[in-house]
Amino acid sequence: ANIVLLPGDGIGPEIVLQGQRVLDAIATKFNHQFTYQSCLIGGIAIDQTGDPLPQPTIDACLASDAVLLGAVGGPKWDDPSAKTRPEVGLLKIRKELGLFANLRPIQTFPELVGASPLRREIVEGTDILFFRELTGGIYFGPSGRETIDGVEHAMATMVYSVPEVERVVRLAAEAARGRDGRLTSVDKANVLEPSRLWRQVAERVVREEFPDVKYDVVLVDAMAMHLISRPKDFDVVVTSNMFGDILTDEASMLPGSLGMLPSASIGADGPGLYEPIHGSAPDIAGKGIANPLATILACAMLLRHSLKLEDEAAAIEAAVRKVLAAGHRTPDIAAGEASIGTEAMGDEVLKVLA
Amino acid sequence: ANIVLLPGDGIGPEIVLQGQRVLDAIATKFNHQFTYQSCLIGGIAIDQTGDPLPQPTIDACLASDAVLLGAVGGPKWDDPSAKTRPEVGLLKIRKELGLFANLRPIQTFPELVGASPLRREIVEGTDILFFRELTGGIYFGPSGRETIDGVEHAMATMVYSVPEVERVVRLAAEAARGRDGRLTSVDKANVLEPSRLWRQVAERVVREEFPDVKYDVVLVDAMAMHLISRPKDFDVVVTSNMFGDILTDEASMLPGSLGMLPSASIGADGPGLYEPIHGSAPDIAGKGIANPLATILACAMLLRHSLKLEDEAAAIEAAVRKVLAAGHRTPDIAAGEASIGTEAMGDEVLKVLA
Ligand SMILES: CC(C)[C@H](C(=O)O)[C@@H](O)C(=O)O
Ligand SMILES: CC(C)[C@H](C(=O)O)[C@@H](O)C(=O)O
């Protein structure tokens, strides 16, 4: 398989390197051939080409089987008056690759749950899989400024069409079938017209195509509450782009270990894009102390979703659990224990896989 | 002063009654005259008039000094295909009274913080005052459906104008001056044009008019994380309508006692509207066990913000703290202790005030 690496900014290159090492170990162990091509995205792409997503990167991704992304952004490119910004690359690659569904598994790790801001009895055992719609909604609708009677206005449009809702709800409902069989759709149908459409379509898709899935609907404001007060009650959650942005970030705090959480962005066909949830962490970039485990777990998702290599994915996930159980910690997840660096953590995963 | 009571649905009438008793006790104690007029809103207004906000209610509110609201809604009026719904009354009264700022204080009560889903050391001492913009943004912009090439689309428009941002930021910055002097503005300026306008305007207002206020900016997804991981770091938070809807509900979980949290909605002049944060709780309506303390604390906000009676407001707040310290609990905030009912809790507050 042909894998594009997009190291990006900050700690991106360091963690993507460990991901690549783990993929190589899997290739050896299971007798696969993975070839890699590294391309520019984000701040480094702006510096080198003026464009946060240069055309050669798009072309390489489109021709690949899967994409592994580190992280983009940093203070260097934060000037609001700049011509372009690293995030533009992120939004654009989602559109170019048709990545309409962002999957974020939120699971607690027994060894790390003591670092959760939530009380153990509330959070322990949480296992949610989010599906965030990623190429529609208010992120991509018409927007602009207008001066009306001398007063400046700014607007952005939240738009959803029936097929946009259908396809992401279908993916989520299918995933629910392979898990606990429960699906929660989150919207704001008591106020927003696109949410009313969302609710109608989701309800119909589940009723007609997934009658075996236990389905319910929660308002986004209520969901923001439930995620804190009873996170264990949810299995698969599907929601629109902006609500998903907020809710999945909220949920990412629950396990108490942001450095452990991967995400996958997938489309109808074509390559998926895999990345850690955390950002480019410019403050620790280059220090060799970033936690590579979220990226390594993103590689497991890559194997599962894009390459359909379930055993290989499970092998990585089991290895990560073993490494944690053996007490290995990067600084971000150390609670008193001695900690090791990025490469040493990669080594530990490789040892278990060997 | 002339106060309109809007009991609404579910437990609304029970808790508003206790609020009124407390206001009466304040009137006696401090030698004021409060007159009341009860009007229809929500589901009961739909049942009796077909309209969730009948014109006589609007007229009475506009002619009043302040409005005390219980709660609206319930399963009886939840049919999505109904001609109108209780929430329509809520959205309409905000617009009719020009209530552009929704204030939500989030404070922990030392006696109740054990019920917080967050660990004590994370949450104890949290004291945030939210300002949510309430009459603009995506709640009130143009919206509708359109069939394009045979595909149904639904849209809603997020719109903000310069003066809409200025006025709510000004209120929030003024409030910060009277507190810890810090203001956080929350937006999604890396994606949304109205958020970029919001950020520019907020920054300018604070720089020009409140140079003494310590100001910072946080993205809405990051804020959803920070509220869980480090809630004590925030003082006053100002944000737009929809982000405020989600973030204030998320924050309402922190103290572990939703039944204790009041909110105020205010405009440039004219009456403010005061209510508990919690809903109409149809499951316990009529049982006499609802917690009236959020409504009683909403009465304190009414006295402070609409009637400028600071001592009277402080007297109510001190009484509620005393009642809690004395161990009195309605079922929702009892942790093992024996509990008392709605009226008995009102009695306890009255005893302290007497
Ligand atoms: C950087 C930003 C544009 C992006 C988003 O809002 O989608 C990020 O928050 C994310 O969730 O991937
Ligand atoms: C009922 C609904 C319209 C309302 C809102 O979203 O504003 C509610 O959630 C609130 O926060 O008061």
C-alpha cells in the first residue's frame, strides 16, 4: 500500500516518524509492503510554497491508499491578518479528499483514568465513537461581509442537504451494529432548520435501513451536559460539523489523556486521513518528549479503515495497551512515574510487536 | 415595582410561587411595594390561546419592571409536526423585550460540590459569569429550505453586526471590572466570518474602553475542553448565541447542582427576564419536590439588575447559603440526607430572611 505522510508543524514530524516505524514493523510482521511519500501541509507548506495545501500534496494524497497526518499550526502562522493560515490546509484537504466523516473513538485507559478531570466512577468504562460530519454545514456554506445602512454585518451559512446527512448517518449506524447497537444523533432541531432536516433524514435512514439499531436524539446543549454527567450512556454518536467540533473536543477531555486519542477522516472511497486529536504543541516541538501513542493508534485506524487489515490494527492496539500496562509513560501521561521520550516510547511499542 | 410572573409549564408554577413569596418577604423587610401580574407563556399558553407567547403577555412584560419566568415545555407539546411549540415563546420574548444578553453565573456551593461529576480539586472554587448574546446569530438569521437540482437543502444563517457585538461585550467587560477584572471572549474565528467580526469588535471595545480589563480569546472547541479541565481559570466569559447555548449548559454541570443555578436576560433598558437554568421537569411536576432555590436566586438577580436593589439581592443570596449550610435539601441536591419539599424549602429561606 501507498501511504502519504503529512508531518506538518510542531511535534508533527516527531510523532509521524514513530507512526511510520510502527507501520514498518507491521509490514514486516504480517508480510505487507508499505511505501511512503512525505508531503507538505500547514505552516511549513506556507513557508516553503506560500500555500498551506500545495497542489502536489493534493495529487499525492489522491493517488494514495491512506494519509497519515501529524499536526498543523503554531504561533508563527497565527497572525490574523496573514494572507493564509495553516488551518486552511486542513479544511481544504477534507474537501479535496471528500472526507465527509470524522471518526473519534473516546475510550478511557484504566491506567490513565486517574488523570481525568471527572471522578473515576463517572468516567471509567466510557467508550464512545463519534461520527462528525466533516465537509458540510456552516464550515463550508456561503459567507461574507455586508454593510447595511452603514452598519457592518458578517454572515456564514449552515447548509445541509439530504444526501449529506444520509451518508454520514449510514456510516455511523453501520458502526453501531459492530458495537453495542446504539446510535445517538445530536442536533438543535428546536431552533435550526438544517437540524430539522438532519433529524428527519437520520430518523428515516435508521428506521428504513437499520431497524435493529437502537436510536435516539439529543439536543446539542443537552449533549454537552450528558457528556460530563453520564458519558458511559453513549455508544455511537453522530452529529454535524460544528457541533461535532465542539462535542468531540469536550469529550476528548474525559479520558484524561489527550495524547492517546486518534481520529480518522473517511469518505465514500479513496484514501482516508488519520491523525492524532491533539495539536502541534509548539512549546515542546523538537524536545523529543511528545507522546507518539495517539499517532500510533491513528495508524491502527488507518490499517483498519483504509487497508481493511483488522488483525494488524488490533495488534497495534494490543501493543499500546501492553506498553501502558508495563508502566511506560511520556511526560504528558506520567503521574509521578519516571517518563520516557518520543522515540523510546516508539521503541517500546516496536518491542511488543516484534 | 411591577413584576410579571410567567409560571409556564411543568414545575414552573410551583417554583415561581416560592420566588414570589421570597420577593414578598424582601418587600416587607426592606419596605418596598411589589405588585405582580401572572401571564401565559409556553405550552399552557398554546393550550389556552394557540400561541406560546400571546400578545397580552408581551404587553404586560413591556409595561413591567421585571419578569420572573418558571420554565416552558414538556412532552405534551413535543410533537415535531405541531403548528407551534413552547420554545417559540421563549425565543420570541427575548426578541420582543430586546434581551440581548443572557447572564449565567456558575458557582460551586461548598456543601454540594461532592455531587459534581468533576473531581473536587478541579472544580471547587469555580466562579464564572457567562454573557451569552441572546438575540442575534444563527438563532435569528434568515433560514429555510430549498430544492436544488432535485436535492432538498436546509439552511440557517449566522449573522452578527458590529453594534450587536459591541453592546454585549461592553456589558461583559463592565461586569469583569466589578469582579476579578478578566474577560474571555469565545469564538470560532479560524473558520467563521461572523466570529472574525466578533473578535475584531470585542478586541477594539476592550482596548479602547476597558484598557484595565485583562482580556483574552479562546476558540469554542478549546473552551469546551478548558471548562472541564481548568474551570477555575475563568472569570467573565462572553460569547455568541449558539456557542453560549452549548457552553453554558456544559458549565451548568460543573457545580453538580443544576437546581441551584439562576440566569438573567437583560437588554439596554426595559425589563429584564429572570429564570432558573433548569427546565420544566415534567416528571416531577405537581409532586411538590422541585428545588425552588434556582428561582429564588433568580429573584436575587432580578432585584440586582432590574431594580438596582443590591442589598436586597445580597440578602437573598446569603439566606440561600445559610439554608444550605443548615443542611436543608430538596431531593435533587440531597446526598443521603433527608430531604424536604418545594414549599418547605421556601419556608426555610423565609425564616432566615425574617
Ligand atoms: C483547526 C480547525 C479548522 C479544526 C476544525 O474546527 O475543524 C479543528 O478544530 C478540528 O477539529 O480539526
Ligand atoms: C429551548 C431553546 C430554544 C433555548 C435556546 O437554545 O436558547 C434553551 O436551550 C436555552 O438555552 O434557553
